[in-house]
Amino acid sequence: MGAPVPGAKVEACPEPDLSLPPFVSPCAASAVRGRTMTDASGRYRLEDMPVGNYALTWTVGEGIWNLRIGACCRGMQPGDIFPVE
């Protein structure tokens, strides 16, 4: 596992658009989209997200968006924790 990253943008959505340019969030056009930033300890919380399956995406600064699809975020329930590695 890598070091925590403070100030990273984090987004989650059920159907990311992989055709978008790398500097645009794959969740940008999603009707259901959670957005937040990591705190000074590199932690984040997505509020008011419906229970479901999500892709998780993140970037630092204005860099390229990273994307994680699959087992990381299936069946998310309130209070669940999924690390970004």
C-alpha cells in the first residue's frame, strides 16, 4: 500500500465514462456522482451516496484521473471503508 495522499480529488459513480480525456474525471457525466477531497491524513468520506456498486476514481492536483472498477466498491453500504491503493 502506498503513502496517504492529502488533497486528492476523489469521485465515485456507478458507470464511469472511459471515453473521456485522461484529465477529465470518468464520473463527470454520471447522474449519480459522489465527490470529495482527501483530508490532511489522506482520508476521505463520500456522503449521501445510495447503496450500490461504484467505480472509484481519484487524481492529485490537475493530473490524470486514476480509476478502480470492480471488487473495491461492490455493494457499498453506509459506513463501508474502501482504501485507495
